[in-house]
Amino acid sequence: MFDSDPSPEFDTFACSLDALVASIDARDPYTSGHCDRTGRIARALGLRLDMGGESLRQLELAAHFHDIGKIGIPDHILHNPGRLEQDDWEVMKTHSALGERIFLASHRPDAVAVAKIIRHHHEAIDGSGYPDRLAGDAIPLAARVLRVADTYDAVTSRRPYHPGCEHEDAMRILHAEQDWKIDGDVFREFERLMRDRALQAT
């Protein structure tokens, strides 16, 4: 699925990614599907922002594995059907830094770059995000792209505690988060991208 080498030889890097995919799906099937959809949107958005080559490949990998750290979140928090208490929310927020550590353990040549995107995909433009409270351009572009793609799929997905928004409602939510949680320039390109109905949530 994620072969990094077209040769038929045994590829330990590809195998490590396949193992991560299987781990996500076994832990939480929703997370696996969400990451796949987020990866498709992130790649399309990255292309519109003239990302290419290695940068685009790193973005796509990070999108597919951005929630891998949720493997380490206790069930009573990960599958909580209601609003999390503050202490539990603080635990949930550790998933991005944990995801960074897990992806680094793959020892892929691109592990550092991809893990950095995973770590920062919940940073906010105004500095109110986590785990490092980065702001503005200090947040890697790929992480800013991933934040938009991740938010869109998250708010349009049906969960036990969340019925899922229609496309237009999701776009209004993201529009309101411009220059606060998400990069306004990235969002405006996202608006143009989402004229493609094939990418819209149904």
C-alpha cells in the first residue's frame, strides 16, 4: 500500500507502514477511515498549493498517519460518547506528540520530516493549539494543510457523539476558523478545491 521501493525485494520500510495501518484499524476502525479520507483531501490541497515531489509525499504520509498516536489513548477516553472532562482532554491532546514518536520509530529515511507534520497538525494560527503552541508561519505549511483537511473530514464524519455535518455546514465552520485556528490562505485555496463535488462529504 505504501511501498517506498518499486523493487520486489523485501521492504522493511513498507512493512512498517503496513503494520501501522493494521494497528490503526484494529484500535479504532473510524480512525483508519478518517485518515484515508484526510489523506486524499490533503494530497489534492497540497497539489493546489504547488507542493510536489518529496514535500507532497511527506504530507500524504503524515495525513494517513496523523492520528496513529491515538493507539496510546485509553479506551474510556478514545471512545467516550460525550464531551471530555478537562483532565481527559489533556490526555487526548498527547496523541499528536505520541504519533510523532511512533512514526519516528519506523526509522524511514523520511521519518523525521513526516513525524514533524504529525506533531504539529493541531497547532493553531493564533498560537492556541498544541502541543507546542506554534503560531503563524512557524507552523510547517504541510501541517497547516493537514489541519484544514483533518478538520473538514472530522466535522463531516458520523461518530457516536457527533452526527456529522453536511458539506455546506462544514465549510461555514472552517470559514469561521480562518486566521484563528486555520491558515486563511490555505482555507481559501481549499474553498476552490472543494468545488469538486467528488471531494465533498456526502
